[in-house]
Amino acid sequence: MPMDKRIASLTDEGRYRLLVESVTDYAIYMLDPNGIVTSWNPGAQRFKGYLPDEIIGQHFSRFYTPEDQATDLPARALQTARTEGKFEAEGWRVRKDGSCFWANVIIDPIRAQNGELIGYAKITRDLTERKASEEALRQTQEQFRLLVRGVTDYALYLLDTDGRVSNWNIGAQRIKGYLPEEVIGTHFSRFYTDEDRETGEPQKALDTVRREGRFEKEGWRLRKDGSRFWAHVVIDAIRDDDGQLIGYAKITRDITERREIALKLEQTREALLQSQKMEAIGQLTGGIAHDFNNLLMAIMGSLELMRKRMPDDPRLMSLLANAVQGVERGTLLTKRMLAFARRQELKQEAVDVPELVRGMSDLMRRSLGPSVNIETRFPLQIRPVLADANQLEMAILNLSVNARDAIGDRGDIIIGTREVTVGAADDQLSPGDYVCISVTDNGSGMDEETLRRAMEPFFTTKGVGKGTGLGLSMVHGLAEQSGGRFNLKSKVGEGTTAELWLPVAEPASGKARSNLKAASRVATAELTILAVDDDPLVLTNTMAMLEDLGHLVHSASSAKGALKILAGYPDIELVITDQAMPQMTGVQLAKAIERDWPHIPVLIATGYAEIEPGTANVRPKLAKPFTQAELANEIARLSARTRKAGRVVKVPRTEAKDK
């Protein structure tokens, strides 16, 4: 018989029995009024593991855990169903093998037509998998909540659709300073600066998130105490399953320290590039100045000798004077170039700055003109600086002339000094005491680009022919070579302040200076001199000046040649040598002479400070380009010093010639 006809032939009771026995996802069984199991479907057998003959006739409390049995939960469940008409709950139940499962339980009372309780219908569903999923989700949510609450380096919080704060983690509290009760419910724009609020930045951020789903930016934000911090901000949209916007997730990180490090790194990198550029230009400038010095040396010496031999013709003397003036201007230019390249020859001594400035007051007035008001601001007591007095005077004059050009026809220039102690934290100067010499004007000032390039060699804002562009470069070089620094401060419309920092020094004794002056007045007899220079023009010029002074001169174009001549001419009493020569420098030649001919003094002629460290105050030197008078004066000093030491051993020239 077909299945549908067999079902149709069943009574109602048979159909219900068939239905119940076919269900396997639910445990459906009956209890008598005392809780004794009276029926058992396949679903109950599958969930709980009991066969019908194992469980029918047993009390249903055996499905409960010992803890629930101890609290009499089975009896209370039947009582609830009996009095309220239904009992429903979820909880742990026990299978035959002792394992537990999470069950949804419904107990309904079964009554006769007269209302008499005749038993209970009990339906149980195994929800263990759902319970595990819910528990896993709950644990995940709890872990996420704890994670968010525990993060201290990031401000993590939610905003509603209007931008109001709806929660607040400990990181937000640490970074921004607000307690949760102080900020929840308020608009997030309170964290923005006044400038950003005026331009509508908070709303622009939310509009971007609505439109693009995300907003990311760095900028200044405010703490509760009003202080600012540099923040990295990310705002993400939160949408429901239907895609509707329900709020925003906002993450803020305080990156103030990272920004400061990045800015300092960029400044350091910029300073390094600038230093490398200036060093390269300095090397080029120093080399050019050295070669130019040699040319000026030859011209200057020739002009001096011509002046002695020319007839007394006013027109010729005027041309000669003009040529000499050109050489002097060229010499000044090379000095500035060498000053920038930090290769000038400095004669450092203790210099009283106020006294120096007062001593050059007449020169300042003539150079700056009567319309400029010069004011000095010196403290009553200030220690001297360690510097080359002539170079420092030139530097102050250069800065003052620049200030005059900046203020135009009328204005004020203030020259002042102050003592400053520099600690180890300064990355530009060695720790110690310094004097800051400042020259301030009330002129038009400089923009950032002009200020940045102001100390570059040959850069000038003056017209063609009105400046070499080496004035500030020279001051910068002097400061660096003297162990100090040079700063420029300027803004458009607010004038300019130039600061020359120089180390403090104790004043030199007047006795030492008087001795030098006395030595310069010592005359010298005719000497046999060896002149050494690899430049033929300079060598010829030096020989001519020495012979004009009455000395007997030998010449060599290299240090090696000089040593050969010294070996063959024992009557040589003095060696004058160039410093920058190939294969062997002037200092190296001097050391060789000291070893083999210790009685012969050596005078080193140099165009710039190229002598090795440690020898500056030991070797007698003559700065190029030098005049005949300067040459004679240095020979006289050296001769006097040598005679005093008893080192000169005169060899009669006749004997030397016979040999």
C-alpha cells in the first residue's frame, strides 16, 4: 500500500505518534505528573544517548547536572510549568556518557478535559554549537573591548553620525587628558584648534568619510589643558548590514616627538648638504685665491722695483700708482676669498672688542657717511676675544657697510656685545665662554630665500659693480676659523641682525708685543739666501726683491733642488721657501734642513693657512702677496732671532766661491 494511503488510514493518535517518532533534531518525550519518563522519541535517543527501554520509567532529573539537582531545579521546572502553563530555559544537560550539552528546554503541562494534570510534554533542543559560537563571539568581543580599553598609545573611540563621542578608551584619556564622563556626548570638534574650527575642518573630515569611507590626515590637536600636540588621525565609517551609516571609528596618535625628530633630521640633512656645498666652493675658492696670490705677488714686486728705477715723470708715476692700487684691491679680494675658504693666515690674540670698535670710529664714519646714526651698546665689563684684530676690524666694517646699504640714506646701526656661556647641548659650538658681537640695522630686512643664500660666496643683492658678494662669506669664514660661528637673523620689514660669536681669551702681555716691535726694527746685513718656489713668476720676483735689498741669491724650483743646492753651497745663511709645492711642501723641506743644516733658518712664504696643525706658531712665515718692505722686515726679525740664539755660522763668501 502506498505511504500516503497508509498515513490516511491511521487514526489521529497514530499520525501524531508517527510525527513525533520521525523528528530527530528535537528530543520530544512525555513525563508523568511526578516527572517519570513515559515516552522517548528518536531525537531524544540521539541527543541523550539512552535507548527507550533504558530511560522509560526513570525520573527526568537524571538529565540535569549535579549542581542543578542540588538546587532542585527539575522540581522547580515542573512546578513552573504546572502553575504558569509553561517552563522554558537554557542550560547544561547531561548525556548518558556523562558529557554535557547546552539545551533549550520547553515543558508544557498536559491536562485532561476536566483540567486534571495527567503529565508533561518536554521538548529539548541541542544548542551546543550555537552556544559555542556565541561564546566564541562573546569572548572575541570581550577581548576586543579589553584590547581597546588597554591601548594607551592610541586614542580609540567611536563617534555617532553627528560627530559626538560615544565611548572613550584609556589611550584617549592619556593623550587628550579628558576622563570619559567629561567627553562622552560632546562633539569631537573640541579637539581641533580654533583655526581649524573656523575653517570647518572637523565637518570636512566627516564629509570625506561619508563620501570616501575613510579620512586620514596629520595636524595640530588640543589637549584638555590647552596644549597642542601633532596628531596622526584616521576616521573610518561604520555601516550596518544594509550599508547605512551608523557612526565613525576614530583613531588618533600623538606623533609630536616623531615629527620633531623628522624635522631635526631634515634640518641636519639640509645643514649637511649646505656644509658640503660650502666646503666644495671653499676648496675651489681657496685654490683660485692661492694661484691669484702668486700672480699678484709677481705684479706687486715688479711694480715696486719699477718705482725705484723709473724716471720722475708725473704721468708715469700716476699710471704706476694706479697699477699698485689695482694690485691692492686684488689683494683685498683674495683675502676675502681665503677668509671664506677658512684658509687665511690668522694672527690670533686677545682683542678688546669695545676698544677695537672705538679705535675704528673715524673709519666707520668715513665709510658709512654722516646720515647714518651709529650706536654702541657695550657692557661695563666684557672679556677680550681670541681673534685676528685686523680681520675682526674688517669683519665689523663689512657688516656695518651691509647694514648701511640696507637702511638707505638714513637709519640706525647698533653695534653691541654680550657674553654667552655655551653648554654641551649646543651642536654648533664647543662648550665654553663666548662673546657675541652683533650689528643690527632697522632696514628693509631679507626674505627667507635671500637669508638662506646670504652667506654664499659671490651672492649679492647689490647692483653690478657695487659688491663682490664676499663680505658675509668672509665673516663666516673668519668665525669658523676662529672657533666661533656667524648667524644672520632677518625678517622683511623688521631689519637684520648679524651675530659674530668668538671664543673668550685672556689678553696677551704687552711685553711680548713690545718685543715683536723691537725685533721688527732690527736691521740685517747682506746675506746669502736660497729662494725656493715652483712658480717661475714668483721665484723671479722674489729673487729680484732680495737682490735689490743687497743679498746674494740662489734659486731652486723644487724642494729636491733646494736640498742639492744646500749640499753644494755651505755659505747659505737663510732659506725662503714656498709652502704649496709638489712632492715636498715647505714645512717638509724645513724639517729636512733642520736635520742636516740646523744652523740655517727657514722662512715659509704661504698664500693661505695651509701649514699642518701644530706648526703655526713654530715656523716663521711670510704671508703672500708680500711687499719688499714686508720681506725685508721678516728677514730682519729672523736674523735677530737667529743671532740671539747663536745659531748663525758665517762662512766667508770668498771661501765659499773658492769651493
